[in-house]
Amino acid sequence: MTAFGSVFMPEMALTQFDGEKWSDFNLVPCDSISLHPGAHVLHYASTCFEGLKAFRHADGSVKIFRMDCNIARFDQSSALLALPAIDGEQTRDMIIKVVERFAKEVPEVPGSLYIRPTHIGTEPAIGKAAGPSTTSMQYILVSPVGDYFTGGADATLRLLLEEDGMRCAPHMGRIKSGGNYASALLPTLNAKRDLGIDQILFCPNGDVQETGAANFMLIDGNTLITKALDDSFLHGITRDSILTIARDLGMNVEERDLSVDELLERSQKPGCEAALSGTAAVLTPVGTLLHKGKEYQVGDGKAGETTAKLRKALNDIQWGLAEDKHGWLTCVSS
Ligand SMILES: *Cc1c(COP(=O)(O)O)cnc(C)c1O
């Protein structure tokens, strides 16, 4: 099987900001762009992106999940990086256009078409380490994908609880920006090599935040606990969807700080579950926590029932098997 996100449809939607306005967008070949080697993004990481999915329903229709939330976050990431403001309507049109173009190639569920809007600072200005790029480029790539975690439905993840380092600078956490992933990469690679873990759960000063690319949730009986929104971590749209579904199912949702101590204590209770949420990960069970050289099983260490139930409820909406009562799907004509 090919790696997640390594196959692209041959065209993407692209527009450029010339300092004053966005150009009309076009569908262009996706295998190259032209960029000055002094482009702002290549030196000062003026870049942000989004990740969302389109699904094929049984009737053949193609539906994009929570697109407007992703566009709002893209707009905010651009603003927080001092990139030119996006035109949300245009970005919406670009996403729909490119998904329509490849509607026939959207895989059957559980596969999907992964959509990757990208915004980069293009001004050739290496003197602007402390200045914004006045020009930029936005493009929408699409990539057919299967399941992100290939271990199967019952596989669980091993996470290292890291209290000393952090994923990125605290004021950057909510921005979906390239530099944040570069910042988390080496600590994660080292921990994978030395400790055989799957991901680091970053917990600076004992505050349980998130992993390199997914949000963290603890499920204790009928209660779901996850960190309340602040600037320090990425505000996942899957997180929001799962919390909404959990409330719909009558669960207590606690959005609040969770300490490493509380996490380790609660996770030892029978029936306790933990999971990672994200567009790619959906809701993936966590079986083991590593902390200061000790291993802690979460509950019985196996994939939990409530995690599976929440994941299924989300997939059912995305796949057209349950009513879309929150209006999360946008239909694309094919
Ligand atoms: C994208 C991302 C998430 C998950 O966000 P979704 O909108 O649910 O896909 C969580 N954490 C980080 C760091 C991310 O980049």
C-alpha cells in the first residue's frame, strides 16, 4: 500500500496574490510550481495548510466534510502568520472545483479524497526576516487515501508523555503552519527510535496538550475530558465533531486542563479509554502511556468500546449512513 498522501490527482486549483488582489484561479498541473529561491516561505516559513476530506456516498454523490470550518481556520492561520488575507469565498470555490474535477476518483469508503489547501509567502525578499511577504500563492491539492493508521481497528497506539519539551512555541500552537511540524520532528523521531513509541503526547509542565498532528481525549465511563481551547494547541475540527457527537449521545464533555498526574491515575481504572482525533487519524485508540521510564496501560490496553462507538457515529455521518443533523456536509456535483 502506498503511504498516506503520496498519490496526487494530476491537477490542483491555484491562485496568486500580487500585493493587491487574488488572481482568478485555474486548474493547473500539480507536479510543479515556480518559486524564486529567495521566496519568503523558503527562508522564514510563511506557510499554512489545511486538511479535510470528501467522501463518496452509496448513491454515488460526493460530500465534503465541514469545509467552512477548515476555511475559517485557514483564514485565521494566514492572519496569524501575517500572510495576505485569503478570500474565503474564492477558496471555497477552488475546493469545490477541484473536488468536482476528480469526483469520479473519490475512493469508496472507508477511503476518501484528502484535500490539502496550502498558502505560502512568495515574495523574493531575504531581508524580510522580520517583515511579511506582500505576495503569496494558494493552491488546493487532492489525494485519494485509505485508512491512515494501518494497524487495523483493534490496534492501539503507544504514546510517550513528554513534560520537558513542547511541540512548538506556545503562541503558534493553534496555527496549522509548517514550522510547527519541523519543530516536533526530531524529538518524535528520537523517541520512536529509543522507546518504540508511536507518537509523543506533549505535556509541557504537566499540561496534557496534543501529539504532533492529532488532539488527545480521555474517556472515563460516560465522561470525555479534553483540553479547553487556548492558543497553545491546534483546534481540531474532528475534536469539535467528536465533542458534539458525544454530547448528542448524552455523554458529559469536560473541556478543561488535564494534568499528567490525573491522566495517569484515571487511565489505570478499568474501562478507561484514550484516543487521538484528527482528519487523518479519525479517532484512534491509545493503549499505552510511557512516563519517566514506566509503562501504563490505559484500561485493559485494548481498543475501547466508547472510542469505537464515537468513531462509528462520526464515520456514519461522513459516509451518509446517519442523518447529517448539524449540516456538516457540502454536496459536490459530479
Ligand atoms: C490538523 C491537526 C490536528 C487535527 O485537526 P483536524 O481539524 O481534526 O484534522 C490536531 N493537531 C495538530 C497539530 C494538527 O496539525
